[in-house]
Amino acid sequence: MTSLLRIQDIVDDRLCYEKIRELRWSKGVFCPHCQSKVLNRHGHHNSTKHRHRYQCKGCQKYFDDLTNTIFQGHHQPLKIWVVCLYLMGLNLSNSQIAKELGLTENDCHAMTSLLREGVYEKRPQEVLDGEVEFDELYVIAGHKGIPKL
Ligand SMILES: [Zn+2]
């Protein structure tokens, strides 16, 4: 059966980004490169206007709401991730989620595995050669804080 409605078509991109900002920057926006909190808003991501960009005044680097998160570098828009997380919360199987979101099972499996690891923020590369700093990891506890869609 073809559904009349695709959930991702009625999910608001802006609200997804607001939620991610709320989760990620709960203690204020900070630079993922040097942890400085002194920064400027610097417009938005080229293709995604709700994805805020910043420039760090400490190291001068640019970053945005998704820099160094598992959501970065994947071609799925953020709302697909958010809906995927929501559907996981309903205990849908990978193949049901794939069908709902119009993804291949492989893509869907890759996403749910990442989400299931609960790692919201990736460990910065620089840390790999030294001590492992686990406070760089932000863990989503269950599905707390995920928007009710
Ligand atoms: Zn910085």
C-alpha cells in the first residue's frame, strides 16, 4: 500500500534544527575545535538556511550546528534523521523505517546503527593520539528531548 502522506513532508526543518541546537548547545554555543565560547554568528550553511554558522574568535575557524556530529557528512537532511529517531522510538524495524522514509535498507541500517550508539557528537580527531576524552561525547539518553512529531 502506498501511503498518502510521508511524515518527512510535514516535519518542519526549522524546528529540527532548533531542537538540535537545544540539545547540542544546551550550555551555550562553543567552538568544536578549541572549545571557546567567544564567537560570532556567521550566517547559515550554504544550502540549509536553518543550519546556523559561527566563526570562533579564539581559533578563527568556522563551524555550524552539525559540525562534528554524526549528522554531518551524510546526504540525508536532518529531518530524516530526526524522523528516523522518532520511528526507532516506536520500535519499528529497520525495514519498516526504510519503507517509511523511502531509504534503502542499507542506508537505513547505517543510520539506525549510528543513532543507536547514541553518540551525538563525534570525538574530535585530535583526541585520538592522546588520552581518550569521553566528555567530548554527548549521549542522547533514550529518546529524551526528541521532538514529539
Ligand atoms: Zn575555536
